[in-house]
Amino acid sequence: MIRSRGRRAGGNGGVASRRGGRAGSALRVVTFVGLVSVVLLGVGLAGCAPKHETLVIRGSDTMVNLSAAWAEAFMKANRSVDVSVQGGGSSTGFKALIEGTADLANASRPIKDSEAKAIRDKGKEPVAHVVAYDAVTIIVNPSNTVQHLDMTQLAAILTGQVTNWKDVGGPDRAITVYSRESSSGTYAFVKEHVMGNKDYSASARLMPSTESILQAVAQDQTGIGYIGLGYLTSAVKAIAIAEKPGGTPILPSAEAVGNRTYPVARPLFIYSAGQPSAVAKKFIDFCLSKEGQRITGEMGFVPVPGR
Amino acid sequence: MTRLSPRRHVPVWGRQGRAGEERGAEWVLGFLASLSLVALGLIFVFLLREALPFFNLYAVGAFLTGREWQPVSTNPRFGLVPLATGSLLVTVGAAVIAVPVGVGVALFLSEVAPRRLREMLKPGLELLAAIPSVVYGFFGLVVLSRWLQAAFGLNSGLNALNGSILLAVMSLPTIVTLSEDALRAVPDTYRAASLAMGASRLETIFHVTLPAARSGIVAAVMLGLGRVIGETMAVLMVTGNAAQVSFSWLDSVRTMTATVAAEMAECPWGSTHYHALFAVGAVLFAVTFLINAAADALLRKGVR
């Protein structure tokens, strides 16, 4: 098939050269015909090779490891698809979706009205797909004797109203708050979900990554910080959280998030602009498949119930 | 007539060609040089174009004197004071460390060290400039913060001092190289005259050579600090980025550069926050420009 296409291209070129007529330009015509055949042969070859599709996913830093694990397994099963996953934060993902530089956006928060409007302005409707749940784990230094906090205490600590551990049942020790940067979806989630949209304390340290929060809290006896459930290490201690003062404190775990008893939990989304393309839909279906949700659990996130 | 004849043998086209070539080369080089000026101008225009709308949305006074930086609050506040004091603290700290060390090293290299030692030390120092700032930042985050925590009995080693130390090291290559050039430009006759007058080597260094090279050294320091105030990645990683007004080097601070770097990706295009970050960038540009202009003026004075 390849050869026949190549020959046909050559034949067409021959006709063109006869029509061209001028003897002086014969050499040039021959060169041209040669080039055209090579190009067409190339096109023919490419057409016969397996189709290579690409899928660009950008967004939430919380989801970047999870998403990369999905992409890896997905590409193993679908060798003709190239999936590229980048972080940068939920807002970055929506920005890319609006600008059309990504096919899908990972988001650890629902889309904002302004972002949804920007997508509608391009004639498309943003579509949310819940692909997993995340629980924010509140961490302290292992030397801290505090075992549990309620949501009100947590909010008071993060806003800077409470500045000593003794006010929440701990040792007489100052509190140092470690937060993510304001570009992080987790920052926005904690602000909305825990702090009732009040501002973080001015003395809160804004760390550029989850790893640097872990590093800092592991080193700082006074530290408190928040990380995704999947990032908990033995260098820090997770705190049990009660929904209300006097309520039962619940440690973050997959079960506690799945049965909605752990209060600091949230859904994680993949957004598409309009209905996802065939390959994008295939990817989302894969994320929600048994295999995909097994990966979700392995990465420390919580699978979508009922799947 | 006879005097003119040899000239006839010089191929006229060759001479013209060479002149033309020269003019062409001059023109190309001039064009390339002006490109950088054009780029600078365009950056400045772009910066101003994006920064000025901020002042339609937010009061200039509140920006310049505000003590709170809460850009994604329900009631956003864009106060420059915590960011400016953060940058100031880190930069002054870096200067306090880098200037004595840098000038000392330059004095050693130019006045004391034997030639072979100098030829080994100088490339080593210049290699410091080749280390990416994210590597410095990682070192500060993981290693230096522990040392500071232990040395000062702190809760956290992520503070202005950490940033100052890293930036001091990063500015050393600039300060040392340029200071050494300034010192070596001092004519040997000065040293010889001083020694002949009975001054010791130490007296010669501090009372003759150093004062003679003063303006060059000041310029070197300012160029080094120009790098310091604009440095972003390392300070973003090690200063803790708490937007509080503080004058203690042991507190966490947030610099202007770190703010722009950390928040630019997230803020919606065209929002108040977006323009506020450009306003911060314009302030940074102005400060860096002033420092470089001052350094340049001093260098000129030195040349004269």
C-alpha cells in the first residue's frame, strides 16, 4: 500500500512536468517531483503507522502523583496514547483548560464561577467528573502531646487566634503554622472548609510544596501543617479531628473519608471543557474503573464509593 | 608622483571592502547592543502597562503603607510593607555578611595570595555562580535550617537569616571578582611609594590600596546586592514566606520576589491580584534599577 501510494504520487508529478512544458526547467521539475513523492511517501507511511494520540492534563498538585500513576497504567493498556501530566495547582489547570492548552484539568476544588464563565465564553460547558476523594491530614511534630482537635480549634489556630498549644490541651509552647502557598488548591480548600473563609494568620509560613511542609513540621516542635492524606510519613504525626467541640475525634483514613465521618475531606475532580473527547473519556473511565480506583487507594487517596 | 605610485598597487576594492566590512560589522554589533536596550525598554513598558491599572483598583497609599498582604482574602489587602521589610531584611543581612567576606577575599587574592594560589581560588569562587539557586534553596531548607535552629534555639530555621546567608554566598562571586579587578587596577607605584615611606604591608593595604580602589569596590558590592534583591527561588524556599512586618532576622519573612513567583501562576489574568503583583514587580524593578545606576555612577567616578 505504501509503495502504490508512492508510485501514484510520482505519476502525478510526471503529468505536471509535461504540462509545465519548458525544457530549461526540466531539472527543477524532476527535483520537485522527487520531493513531492518523498513527502507523499512520508504521509503514506505516517498514515499506516498506528495513530498516536496525546492527552494533556494539568492542574492540582495534590493530584499530580495520583494522575501520573493513572496515566502510566493507562498508557500501558493503550500504547497509542501519550498522556502528559503536569502540576501547578488547580487554578493553573483551569487556566490551561480555558486557554485550550490542556485537554483535562485536575482540580482539588470545584470550579469557580469566574473560571466556569471563561469556559462558557468559549462556547463550552465545564463538565466535572469526581474521580477520587482526598482527606487533608493535619500534622504536628511527633513530640507534640496533642492527639486531637476539633474544627473550631483548628480554625482558631490557622487564623492565628490561638497561638499557644496550651490553649488546645497541649504543652506551653508557641504554635507555628505551616500552610501551602495561596496558589495551592489545598490552601483554598482548608480556608473554605475549615476556616469559614477567614484569612490565614499573617505569621503563617507559606511553603512552596507539600514536601517542604513535611520537612518543616518534622523539624519544628511547635509546628502544625496540613498535607494530602497520601503524603503522611512517620516523620510527622497525624491529628484526629472532631467535627464539633466535644464530638468524637476521627483520625484520617480511607474508611473515615469513605463513610464521611472524617470532617476535613473533599472530592477530587477531573474537569473537561464540554463533553470529553473519545480518548479523554476513555481515560476518565479508566480512572473510575476497578483498576483505576485500586491505584487511587494505593496512592493514599480514597476511592469513589459505589464503584 | 613617485610617492603616490605604490598606493596604486594596493587593490582599491580591497580597501573599500575592508572599510565596508568594518562599517557592516559596526552596524551589526550596534544593532545587537541596541536590541538589549530595546528589550529593557519593552520590559519596562510592559511592566508599567500591567502595573498601572492596579492603582485604579486599589489606593496607592494603601498599597505603599499597608501592613497586610492577604491577596486571596474575601476582603483582599495588598500592603507592600511586609514584603518590602522582608526584602530589606534579607538584603541587608546578606550585605552585612557578604561585604566583609567578599572584600576580604578580594584583598587576599589581589594583595596577599601567591599567584598560583590565586589561580586556583578564583575559578573555584566563580564556580559558586554556576550553582543553580534551587540547589542553594534545597541546602537552606534541609541543612542550614537545622543548623540555625540548633545554634539559636529556634522553633524553625526558616527565617530571614537563612535567606541572608544563602544570598551572601550567591553574591560572593560578583563582589570578589569585581573588587579584585578594582584592587588590581591600583597602580603598583602607589604600593611601592607607600612601602618606601616605611609603611608596613598591612598599612599599605588598608591605607593606600583599599582607599584607592574604593569606588570600584562599592560598585562591586552594589552589583552583588542587585543580584541579591532580585533572587527568587532560594529565598522562596528558605525564608518561610510569612507576610508579617518584622525586623528580626530570626523571624520568617516574605520577600517581594517570592511573592510574585509564588502567586503569579494562580491569580486570574487581569484581576486586582494580578495587577498588584505587577505593581510589586515595578517596585522591584525601580529598586534594582536605582542600585545598578548608583553602581554605574560610582564605577565611572572610579575610572575618572
